[in-house]
Amino acid sequence: MSSPSSAVFADQGLSGKAKQTQSSPPLALVVAAPKPGPKKPLRKNAWQVAPNLLVSFRYAWAGVRYAFVTQRNFRIHTFMGMAVITAAFLLHLAAIAVAVLALTSSLVMILELLNTALESVVDLTVGQSYHELAKIAKDCAAGAVLLAAIASVIVGGCLLLPPLLSLMV
């Protein structure tokens, strides 16, 4: 490759060496710059993209509705959380205690939503077949919900039992 005219890259052979041709002009390596313009997110494979914030909230609420309708445990956590918050107001607990109870109850519900999402993705991936890693993923997600529920019961007991016991005495 002594001169540019002798180094013409017309075709790549199987050996990886460039073939040289005398009749064709030398080719230049051209790197095309990206066209300027508004950048769009790379979501070519997204099923649905929310065009605005309101539609995004609708999609999120659809997920909560789905979990409430299809997941018994989500309904249990929802009703228990409502009962705990109602009891906190009836017992005239301090605002910080109500906030802590609301946060711990919400955490359980959030983890239940994530558990439902993970189970759906695992089921989509493995279908009707059994796979040990799918079992581990599902069990770990359910374990996270269980630990949050236990912590929520402990927090609820610490904050609700003293006022309840004082009412009985």
C-alpha cells in the first residue's frame, strides 16, 4: 500500500485482506455526522409511550387497579392499611405517628405492586415451564413483601397498642 490509488477498498474477502482493483477510483472513508434536530428517546420497542403526564398517571393507576382486582394480598394490604390509618385518627395519634403508619402501610403496598410486576415478567419469560431461577426470583420478591408486612405490624403495634391499652384501663 504505497500510494492511495493502489489501496482501494472495494470488497472484503473472506481472508480479511482488501482486494485491489486498477479500474475503480479510490474510495474515501466517510463518517456521516448525525443530523441535528430534536433528540427523541430510544424507545422503538416500547409498547406504549405516554404522550403527556396525565396519560402517564392513567397508566400507573391502571397498574394499581390491576393489582387490586387480581391480587388478593394487595386487597388485604390495602384494607389493613386503611384500618390502621382510621384507627390512628380515631385514637388521636400525633401527626408524625400517622405519617409513620401511612408510610409503612404504603411500603407494603408498593412492594406488593413490584412483586406483581416481577411475577408477571417471570411468567411471560418462562411461560408454563418450571425454572429454578424463576422460583428464586418470585420467592425473593414475595419475601420482600413479607418482611415489609412484618415490620409494618411491629410499627403498628408500637404506635397503636399504648393508646388502645390506655382506653381499656
